[in-house]
Amino acid sequence: MENLALDIILQWDSEEARQKMIFGSHRQEAEHYLQAVDEIQSFDDQSAIPIAMARLENEFHNILISHTIPTSFLHHLNTEEKEIQNSCGCFRFLRSDASEKRHDDDDKLLRFGDIPYDAINDLRCIAERMISSGYLGNCVHVYASVRKSVFVATLQRLGIGDVQLPLEAKIQRWTEASTVCVRTLFSTEKSLCEDIFDGVGPEIDHACFMETVKEPAIQLLNYADATCISSPSSPHMLFMILDLYETLADFDIVFDFKSCESIRVMTAEVLPRLVCAVRNTLSLFEITVFQDTSKVVVPGGAIHPITTYVMNYLKFISDYKQSLNKLIVSKPSFSPDLMNFAFITEEEEGKTPLAIHLIWIIEILQFNLDVNSKQYKDSSLSHLFMMNNVHCIVNGVKRCSDLREMIGDNYLRKLIREVQKAATRYERATWGRVLDCLKYEGLYAKKGRGFSKSAVRKRIKRFNAMFKKVHKTQAVWSIPDSQLREDLKNSILQKLIPAYRIFVGFQVFGDLLGNYFKYFVQDLQAAVLDLFEGIPVSQH
């Protein structure tokens, strides 16, 4: 038996045999070889052990190499750019998709550790024999060198070492790399180490895992620390920093054994600085909105870019509410310049600090919109502008269940009332004067001799002129929301048409000045339906 076992070991050590691999396509030979190794380990003469171990090390290396996927699949990993115009220009949110896209990428990345069961079993069988023969160091070195190369290639592929990139682009790259490594590669590698080395020796799987991922883990922590040191240059960096925070918060789960204590210590030092960066960046956003001095006058009273920008920002904040509720622990610093300071104070009861920040941001936005509305020379357009933009805020809150939950229905109802108030102010400013033309006051002749023909004639001409002007002017104004547009038109018609019917239907007026009435009722209805479409009357 001794000679047979030794023959098998030596047979696979010939020059010709070294060109072939035992494991993989030669299953029976692999089993015979492992049995031979088991036998020679009990020999008094241990001279064949180094030969067998060299062969097993080569086989171990080959199996790992053949099942380590090249990093070409990483081109699938990209981030979605969300561009939002703010009042000063283009703000770009660079953030990894935190929900469905992350799951899609995880499915692709599972191939990284998708080593077949037979291959894992072969690796484990080889590791057991190398370790029992005193070749633990060789085994760990081969494993770590092969698997570590994947992490190096991954970080290079993600471009985190590109020193030419601006700071924000670097942080975006670091965040992406951290998400890929921690959420997929590190956890997959940990499972693979356990599959191969668990039970083979005391904490060998832990040591092997640490040897493989220590350098990239430290590199990522250093990048995260660099993010903390760099002062936030723009508010949209909040979401990149939050992605980085959420990723690094998982380090304790991945590196949860004794040999990884140094990584956990580094993580514990970096995380509080990321928390501080999150708070500072949120404050920067509030200051940016509050100090916005944009002189943009939106044509037709439509949605201001800053409204779109802020509401998208709040939507993204709500995506991170779980983390932000832990990190935002203090209320915002209120400004006495804002009229609704007292209302904010009333809204604080039962709200988280994050929710108070969100309400405060919306109040700041409304304050700035009100200032901006004063730039319109026509007060009717000023009110229409406020109605449109506060309604946009309402819709933004309604569409995001998390945002609505945080600010509460009480505050949402307050916003809806603001929309209604702006609509009422618009109607009074525009249609109050028009409807005044359809009243009887001032039409009576002196000494109670009935209506003054001259006064009635002037009143009808004034109505015709005013309505024509409103029709021509306000047809090009805009109410982007179709339901809001139809509701306002219906409200106008409900007041205008009955008053006009009564006025033109008064027999005395008809007898006196019937020819001066320019509009039939259906003409008024059609003209009102032209309003707020953003299209000149001539094109209707």
C-alpha cells in the first residue's frame, strides 16, 4: 500500500503530468490522489509530503483561478444622475439607487462567489490535507493572493484612485465602491471562506477572510475619512454621504469576529465623523434655500425651479428616513424673519427632529416663493404663481407616503388651505373687478327715473373691455396641474355665468342697449376654458 500511494504521488510529479490538472476533469484520479496523500501522511518517511503539498497547492490555485470571475461585469455598476434645476443653476444628485437598482446589481454580483459545490468541496479537501501537514501558511497565502486580486481589480475598475477627479466625483466613486464591496463582495467572500475553511482549524476561515479583504477594507475606510475631512461643497452631497454611512454601518456585521477588531475600531472612529458631515450638509441645504436670492421670474406664473429642486430633495431625504431619524437629533435653528415661526412651534409636538427640519424647509421655501411672487407687476399673476407652487408642494407631499407620514396630515391640510387662499386672492384680484361691472349699483338715473342709458352703456363697454383683456392676458398664463386648472376654471364659471345671465337678461337693459352686449353666455364659457393653457388666444 505504501508503494502504491507513493507511486501515485510521484506519477503526478513527472514533467508531463505537471502540464495537467488532477481536479476537475479527472474525478477518479483526484479521489485516488487524496487517498494517497492521506496514506503518506502516516509514513515514517515524510520525504514525499513536500511533493504532494506542492501539487495540492498548485491544484488549489488553479481551482480558485478558474472560478474567480473577471471584473468585466462591473460595467453594469453605474449610478443614476438626477438633475434638478434650482434657482441658481443645475444641481446634480449623484447617488447610487438605494432600492430596486441595488437589488439588480446584487443579482449580477452574486457571480463573484458563485463557485460550484464540487469545486468548493475540492478546495476544502485540499485545504484539510495542507493544513494537517503543516502547510496552513501556504494555503492561506494562495487563497488570499488569488481572491485579493479581485478586490484590487474591482477598486481599479470603479476608478476610486483617479486623482484627477473633482472632490464630489471622488466621493461618488468611493460610495459606489464601498456599497459594492460591503454589501456584496465582502459578505460573499466571508461565506466562501466559511464554506472552505470552517471546522478545518481554529478560526482559519476568519484569518483567511481577514487576510483577503483587510487592505481594501482599510482603503475604503480611509476614503470615508477623507470625505469627512472635506467640507461639504453643495447640498446634494448629502445623499452620497448617507450612502457611505449606511454602507460602513454594515462593517460591524461583516467584520464580526475577533481577528477583525482593528477594522471595527477604525469604523467606530469614522462613523461619528460621517454623522457630523450629514448634519452639516443638511444645514447647508437649509441655508442655501433660505438665502436664495434668485430673481428668476417664471413666465405665466408656473412652477419655479427652486420648488422642483426642494421637493425632489425632500423626496430623497424621505428615502433615507430610517438613517436620518437616528442621525438628526436636534431641531433646526429658526429664523425670526419668517412669518410662520409660531406655526412651526405648534407643529413640533409629537414630531421627530427630522420631521421638524422638513416642515422648516417647506416654510423657508414658501417664504422665498412669496418674496419671488412680488416681482410680478400683476397681482393676479402673483397669486396664481403662489397657488401653483404651493400646490406643487402639496402634490409632492401626497406622492411620497414617507414624507407625508413625517410632516403629518395636520401640516398638509395647512398647505392645502394656502393653495385655496391663493386661489381666492387670484379670483378677487381678477374677477372681482369684472363681476363689479355686472352689478346695478351706479346705473340709476338721477331723481329715480330708472336706469341711466349712458351709465349702462359705459358699464357694458367696460365689461367687454375687461373680459377681453383678461382672456387675452391670462390665456398665456399657466396652471401645469390639469385638475387644479379645471377646478379654477369651474370656480370662475360658477360666479361669472349666473351673474352675466341675470345682467343681460334684465329686460330694461335689453330694450335700451341690447346691441352693446358683445358676448353670448357660450362665448364667455368658451373664453374661460381658454385660460391658463399657456397658449395665445390667436392660437386657440
